[in-house]
Amino acid sequence: MEVLSSRILLRPADPERSRHFYRDVLGLAVYREFGPPESPGVVFFLGSGFLEVSGGHSPGEGGAPMIWLQVRDVRAEHERLVAAGVTITREPREEPWGLLEMWIKDPEGVRIVLVEVPEDHPLRRDQRTP
């Protein structure tokens, strides 16, 4: 699998407390913010990786960390991973925010989202230009 970008995902019970901890206590630099201003998702720099703190966790899921992997072609990875016997927890689909996503689990139950960023998605735009 060719990974283009990655991040650790946290869905804390108290998102504001977690954003405060990573931003203000640890002093991690913010890469980007998204979503509603009253409760934004925040992606922090982690050296050569990223940490995303967004949303909250669903009942029964707990706040266990997850892994986000950007790949070139989610559907091709789906075919390959199904053939390899990987547990697919959600088939590939386009999300309302425009990304193509598929969810899998590793042998220990760690949730992993595979993401494809379409050519016309804002994440593909050069953020340095107006």
C-alpha cells in the first residue's frame, strides 16, 4: 500500500479539553481546522505526522485512537484487502465532506480509515494562494 499522508485520529469524550491540552499545554502547532467554529476539528503537526482531534466517540466505541491513511485509490485497496481477508467494517463511499473513505480493522481491533482525496477536493488546493 502506498500511503500519501497519515494521521492519528482521536475522538475524545471532551473535545474542547483535548484541543486545549494539545494546543495550549503541549504547544503543538495547528496544521488546519475544519468544521463548525463552536467545535472545530483540529489537525496538529506531529513532526512528520499529524494528530487530528475532532468529534467525539460513540457509545460502545470508547475513545481509542484510530489511524487515518491517505491512499491514491480506495476502491483498488478495497479489492486488494478483501482478497487478503482483512476485516472491512465499512465499504468505500463518498462522505458529505467530499472524501472517499473505507474503514477496516487490524488484527487487534484498531480502526483504520483509508481515505482518497478526489482531484477537485479543497485539500488538493495550494493553501498559500488566495
